Amino acid sequence: QSTWGVGRLWWQQYTREFRMRVLVVLGTVLLSTWVSGNITGQHPVSGTCLCLTGTNVNAHSSAGLHTSVVASVSKPSCYKFHGGILTKDGYTWYQLQHVNGHNAWVAGTFLSISTASHCSGSSTPGGTACNDATAKDYACKLLHLADAGTITVETAPVRCP
């Protein structure tokens, strides 16, 4: 082949790879935007199911970055909205029910609105309410062992302090 033919084939391959990389980057950006969620600026009604979109998100005793942290929560945990919305420290904070035994505040940048079925009776999607204190205590101990890597658990239907 002539030098022109080899150069043209190289250019076609290069542009094909470049277009694929652009598509992959664009797809990743769009997907991360779609999945991440951010309810800042929205005003859900009390009782709406709100789910975490991040991991190790601090839930505070009151709105703001400089208040005490009552829990570290992660996706896919979901909680009912208690009704409070406050803007402080550059974030819009939403008050959630029953987060580690507290009504806690989480920044809207880490929340998405979900269906009521994700909040039916517990803080985790698909979970069930645990009204028996002994059963909940054992479930919490098992969950802590699983979180520490001591045991493997396929599902964990309750959130523990």
C-alpha cells in the first residue's frame, strides 16, 4: 500500500477510537448524573420516601455541617421524610425519620425521591419492620458482624445503631 493508504487507515482507526472514548465518557457522565440523585430545591411532602445515593453520608442531629453526626448512612437505605427543610452551610438539608433512632438531617445532594414501597416499615428497601426487640437485637448483632467482615450475609432487612 502507498503511504497515503496506510496514513488514511491509521486516521480512520484513530478517529473511531476517539469517537468511542468520547461516547464512553459522555455515557459515564450521563449515567452518574442520572443515578446520583439530588433533591435540592424540591419540597416533598412529609412521609415521602427518600433514599441515599451515596456511601458513608453523615446524618446530623440538626441541619448544618458543624452539628453532631448521629449516623453514617449509605445507599440503598431509605427513610421517610419528617418534614423539615433548612438551608445552611451551602446545602439544603432534609429531616429524615428514624435514622439510628433519631430524626436526622441529610444534605439533599445525597438524596433521591423513591416509591413508598422502599420505606414500608423500615429504613431499607424491601425490608420489614421489626417490632420484636430481641429479634432486632440479634439481627443488629449479625449485621455488625457482617459489616466487620466476620460473616457473610446475603440480605440485611434492618438498619442498626
